[in-house]
Amino acid sequence: MPSINRNKVSVYAYGAFSPESDGSHARICSLLDRLSDTFRKVAVYSYDNHPDFPWKPANVEAFRARWPHVELVMEPYTAKLKMLTRLKNLLISIFPGAADRLLQISVRRWSPGFAKLKDESQAIFVNYTHGLNQLNGIDPKRCFVDTHDVNFAKWAKITDSSSVSTTSLRKLRGEIAALQPTGAVIAISPSEAAFFRMMLNGNKVFYVSTWTAPRTTVPDADRATPDIDLVFVGSGYIMNSRGLCDMFERHGNWLSRYRIAVCGLVCNDPDVIALARRFPKLSLLGYVECPGDIYARSKAALSPVDGTGLKMKIMAAMEAGIPAFASTQAFDGLPPGYENSVFPISESGVTGLLGSEQRLAEARKAALNYYAKFNQTGEVNSVLDRLRSVELGVA
């Protein structure tokens, strides 16, 4: 089909993301908000049978309510498509120079909905690098990849493997090879943007802190007396439960004095449930549709998580105007300027902040100011400009 008929910007996400249940879902939703506000025709393609986040009627209803003018195309991720994904993953890691051609491999009639959509789309936003291989053949030059993480490093963290093991290095090779022929690569943190710029050729890497449109700082609203000292919001991602349990192993003797609330699907993890039995002041609230309501009841947030990427739970706390205590690794993904609102996890730090209303008020103000700065950083406009040039067929 001639490119002049390609008049859509499409987004690929594996599985349901609305309503939001973790940080990656929040980022996809904010991306879709921004695209639907910027471009006339926007579509979403997704596999409806994700093992953890399938598209149920409630998810579709939430999607339609939030984006009534965005087309939603869903198909099953069949066993054949999964085999094709594995084959492309393997071949690209073995023959990285052929990644451009390998990513275009498709099989007719295996995904007719996507075949029609990609003919109509001038550009496709792909969430996560591995999404490139999950699709049934794409032109990588028309793909904008929102990486979310450095995949090989994330895999090494999750599996507790060496980053220089044969499997890790094979994954690194395949990841960089798949990203090289794409139209644009979007990194979620300054450190990951620097990594991708070092590894990839060409001027294609952009740092996007958030897709949310910039806004000015709002004054901290009057708060009721908090009934939660520390709050942790986490998805079912294994690094969340591991980080929470490890934090209590190291600091449980003094953390036990504080009222700590845990929200999100992490509450379903057996290790977290067992942890709550040992610490009576640790409350598991389960999935909360509006985490902002819990932040409003809390003095400070926790982010004791290792891994890669930007810790969205920290930025959610900043947006809500509460300071955060974070693991050492969590600081690596933060843009500069967090010093007065994000602190290392320590007994003296928590006691000193939560025990002083003045220091807490100052940290709350610093959190709001930091989020405002964070909200205005990044290269969203540069990404949108490149997307417009692709849409017009001049890139």
C-alpha cells in the first residue's frame, strides 16, 4: 500500500495496560494520552491473551472510556507467533548484522489485524525492545521503541545471573542489534540514554523522563494528619517483592516501629504475605485503583528496589508531594536535583525526617518542585518532531 495512505500512529503493547496496575502501564497510558492529544489518528495493537494482563471486558471498558477516539486492535498471541518470536530472537543474536531483515519476517494470515494496521501506520511505537520480535514482521525504520529498561541487565537482575555470562551477553547482542535499525530509541533515565547512545550508531536515542505534558508546580494541599508513616506501591514484578523482603531483612528491627502500608499486586506474593505476618504494623492493602489517595495519607514513600530503569514509584511519590526513601540502585535512574526529597534508607534518616514536622514540610515542598522539574525535562518534543517527519514521509 502506498505510504500516502499511512495516516495513523500506532502503539504496540503486549497485554492490557488500562486500568494501570504498575509503572510500565502508567508510562504506556501517558504515552497514549500524549499521542492522542497530538495526532488525529492513533491506534493500539495488543495481544489479548497475556498470561498476567489479559484483555478482559473491564480492561476494554476502561480503555474505551479513557480514549474513546483511539482504535483498539487485539489478536491472540498464538503458539506459532511465539515460536516465530523465539526464532527471530535467536537468529538476531547470532547474526546481528541481519537484524533489519530478520525483524521484517512475517507469515501471512497469522495476524491479519496487525497486517492491516501496519499498512495503515506511518509509525509504530513499540513498548520494550522485545516487542520488536513479538510482532509479526515490522519495518524497523518506522518503529519508535520505548525501551522501559535495558533488557539484558534486567534479565540478569531478575535471575541473579552474571551480566557477563554467555546468556547475558547473547541477550545484550540481540538487544542492541534489534535496536540499531529502528527509527528512534527512547530511554527512561539519563543513565540508560547514555548507555544506548554509547552502544548505537546514529542520532536516534532520546531521553524521555515522562510523556505527561509539562505543568507548573502546584502548592502542597492541606493534608489531614497522616495515618501511614511509610508507603510502598508495587506491582507483581519479582524485584518488588524481593526488594521489600530484603529491606526488612536488613532493617526490620527498626522499621517495625512504623506504620507501613503496601499497595499493589505485590501484596499477592507469598513471601510478602509471610512478611506481613511477622510485622504487625505492616499492612497489605492490595490493588488500589487510586494510589494518590494512599499517598495523601502517608508521610513518606519507600522504593527498596534493585533493577534497571527509572523507579516510577519514586516519581509518583514526588508528584503526590511526599518524599521517598530509596535503595542505592534506585538513585542511578533519577535525574539530578533529588537531594532534598529522595533519601537513602537508614534508621537515622527515617527517624530524623518523620520526627520533625518542619523537615517533613520542607521535603514535601522539595518533592513537588523536583517533580515539576522532572516533568519539564527530557526530549519529548524532539521525539514528536521526528514522529511528525516520519508521518509526513520526509525522515
